[in-house]
Amino acid sequence: MKPGAKYYPLYEYLRSLPQDEPIRLTFDRVEAIIGDSLPRSARTSRAWWANSRTPQGRAWLEADWLVDAVAVDEAWVVFRPARITYRITPRRRRPGWSGEQVKALREFAGWSQQELANRLSMRQQTISEWETGKYRPRRSTSVLLRFIAERVGFPYRTEGEDEP
């Protein structure tokens, strides 16, 4: 971050803070720190506050801070030290569709890979990659596959489901 840049004072401010907990600043406070007005987009769009290499984003990123939360309607932003990370543990893994099951569903319905891809709004190559085991359907797509299976009357059981 170069001295003299519009957001350099924010960089200096954040660098001077102890990095032991997140801080919340109002947009007015950010303007007071930089000694200038924020652009209109900062007050209307969360995207302006993205942790990206934009001129403003470099101010907090190079100071080793990240934007953690933004409330444009309430005009505040929360910065957290970059070293603080959050671990998210899924509650439980949901059963998924195997490549063999996808192929069996497709053949049961009498569809080509392209026809199934069209129904799922995706590429035919994706269906092929599932069927060959290169990739597996994501959770959201697994839900769509379940709906399709129920609609065409395909008897199925996804991996990990208990026997009835």
C-alpha cells in the first residue's frame, strides 16, 4: 500500500490495532479515518467491501485484516484479523449418488447423457464424468436427481442410506 493512496490511512489505522479480536466500524468512522468520503457504491453494495485486490481491499488485506461482515443498510463493517480463521464442521454428511446410480437412472428414463444434462441445466460432459467416477454430483444436484428419480418412478437408494 503506497503512502498517499486514498485508503492508505485505513491501512495505517488497521495496522496499528491489536489483532486479538474483530472490530466494527461505521461507514462514517471509515470516512473520518481516510479523511474523505466513501464512494456511493460503498454505501449501497456489499461487493465494494469484498476481500479483493481493489484499491480499498488492498488497504485491509495488506494490513492483515479481512472484511467479515457488512451491513450497508445500517452503515457498518466488521474487520477481523486475517490470522483468525473459522472452522466449519458439517452437521452430517448426506448420502449421495454414485456414477452407477446416475447411469441407471438415465437409462431407466430412456435418456441420453445430453437429455439428462439438459434437464439438470448442465453440460453433457458433467454427466459423463459422474458416470465414469471422475466426479460425484454435489449435494444440490443430488436433490435434483432424487426429484427426477421420483418423477420417473426409478427405485433407488443412495449411498449411506439405511435399509428400511
